[in-house]
Amino acid sequence: MMFRYLFVFIVLLPFNSFSQVTHDTIYFSGKTHVKHVVKGGESLNSIAQLHNVTATDVRDANELSTRLYYNQLLYIPIYLNETDDIELSVNNLINKNSIIDTTITNIALIMPYYLLKNDTMFNNSKDSLEIYTSYYSKSEAALSFHVGVKLALDSIRKLGKKIVLHSFDSNKDSNAVKNLVYSNQLNDMDIIIGPMYSYLFEILCKRYGFDDTKILISPLSRVNTNIKKYPSVHQISLTNKVQTDIIFDYLVKQKMEDRIVVIYHENQQNLATYLKYKFKSLDKEIDIITTVDTHVDSIRRYFEPEQIVILLSRDRSFTSRMLASIGSIDSISTVFASESILSYDNLDITNLMELNVHLVSSKIIDFSNNYNVAFMSLFERVYGTNPRKYSKIGYDIIMHFCGANDVFEFKKLLNGYYENTNAFIYRYSDYQILKLK
């Protein structure tokens, strides 16, 4: 069942409903496009992010002059069509040494594929064509990640490296993960990626977290409370503390003379206190505002004609409403926020530009980087469409731990795990997300 479903997903990637493509790829104006049907709540920004293109690309390709409407058909350009005649060598990104390691590497990938749910859907399908457009929606994250892993493994194997991938379904079920972990099926694994959710990943850590023959990778969760004590663990997603440190370092170097205001949600009090202490150690006083009320009248008195605002929140609703309130105040603010706002579909890119929003991210694809350009080109050549939500992360993990050694930058905590700190600050400008120099 596992191979059956993944084969359907991977082969028919350009056609599946995950990207809202209704039929197939379209070729016109010298470029390849995929179709996208606008769903309720989608914005130009969220659609562009889904397909890993810019909002300007979507706007220009469809000659948009008005807001989107429900069921509108858009044509999304495959970003790197113009580079088809350029030979982008992946080999240089895979192994820095001329000698290929021919020992076998066993990799376990533990993801919520929900195979039983999908098997039920397939068995109930009277028409075999329904398989191509119907699957359990919660499988999307795991499948998009798996596609990126497969792409990287295929590239590395062509160079002679021997890697065996073992896929396991966590089903987002603690009992399923416990049964797997204590069945000894993972004993011979060199690298274990997942489970995706932190409370399930902790089960894996309790068994193998101190095993120095293994690398345990937490691929997507930012939560590290119960796993940072395990020295075999590598956390990929940026924690809120790491993001805060990156913002702090930037402001110290570039904006130390500006007025700085920190607005935080109640669940981020410790982080706000930590930030205040860091600035105070440099004799810099900042204003700290805590509020559960996001109405503009509750924060207006804290604003002067110009300031930098650091918004600390993990709450989607709080962040969205607070950004709207800041934007309605008659003053000039530069807002620094966390990477999570990239997933907030309700935020319009025009408003983010007006607020001069800056964010820390390790996931944005920077096309000035040859590694990222090579990934995009390879993905589009193999699958005929743009990468899905977690495809790049899956690809990066394999390339870092089995091929190139510089995709991530890990900081080793004292008596603890390895934490990824490789990220940059970006800002919204001209309907694009640009990296600060």
C-alpha cells in the first residue's frame, strides 16, 4: 500500500489537488504554467507561497488588476523555465570529497502518511480515476516532505552512494510510534527523521536520544522543551528563541540608536524578559508592552512618530489583529515578526509591505543562492511543477546529512542537542520577500 500510494502521488504530482491544479501543465508565452483554482480564504500571497513563486509572477502572468475571487482560474508560471538551457550541476552540492563513501546508510523516515485512511478511500472508489484526485488531506505534509527526500536520494545514489530508505507511518498516533520504537526495527538505522510532531518525537528520544551511533532529526516542529537534553538530536525548524536572537543581533548592528518597542502575547513573557535583559546588558532601554487586547486604543499611547516594533507571539489571531492595529496608527513603524506569519493566509501582502514587516526565516528560497537554484531546477525538471510546502526541507535534510555539509548551521547546546541557527532576515517589498544584506 505504501509504495502504491506514494507512486500515485509522485508520478501525478503536477495534477493533484494539493496544488489545486485542475488538469495538467500548460505551455504558452514561451513558459510552462500550472493551473490553480482559487479557494475561499486564499490570497495572492498565499497562492504564490504555495507554488514557490512571487506574487508579482502570479499577478503578471494573469494580468490581475483586481482582487481575487472564489473559483477564479489562475495560471502559475514554473519559476525557472528560462534556465532550462543552463546546466546546473547537482554533483558539486552532494559530496565535497572526490572519494565516494560506499558504505550503506540506513535512513528511517517516520511521517503521518495515514495509510489506513487512504486505503479506505481507494477501496471505496468505484472509478480508478478517483485515486488521482482523492486522498486524505492530512497526508499532504508527509507526502510533500517525502517527495523532497526522494529527489535528494535519487541524486546522491547516482553518484554511487548506497542509501536505503525505510518509511514508517506514525499515523499521528502515540501507540503506533511506541510500537515502532520498541519493536527494534530502528536499531540498525543510522539516521532517523521524524516523527513530525514533538510529543511523538519525544518517544523516539527516550529510546535513542543518547545513542551516539544515530542521528535523530526533528524536521518540522519548533517545540524543543523536552528534547533539547538529548545529544543525538538535531532540530531543524528555528525555535522562537533562535529567531529572537537573530533579530537582536541585527538590531544591535544596524538599529541600536532607534526606539525599540516589544509587544508580546502572554504566552511569550519569558522571551520578552530575555530580550529586555539582552538589550539592558548593552545599556539599551526598550519598551515592553504586554496585552491580550489587540484593539488599537490599547496600544496607541505607546507609539511615537517612529519606532521599531518586535512582535512576539505564537498565536495566529493575536498576531493578525495586532498587525492590523499597528497599521492603523498614524506613525511610522518597522515590524519584526517570527517566521510563522508565512503560513498566515489571512495576511495580505499589501498590508505587510505597508507595515514594512521584517521576518526571520530559514525556509524562504533565495534565488541568489546556487544551491537553491539547483534545487528548483531539478525539482521542476523531474516533476514538471513547483515544489510543495515541505519538499525543500526534506531535500535539504538529506543533502546536509548524506551529501553537502553546509545546508544547516548547528549550535551544540551544553550537555544537549544540536540546534539549527541558519536563517536570514527578510522584508516585504514590491510584492516580493527580499533578503536583507
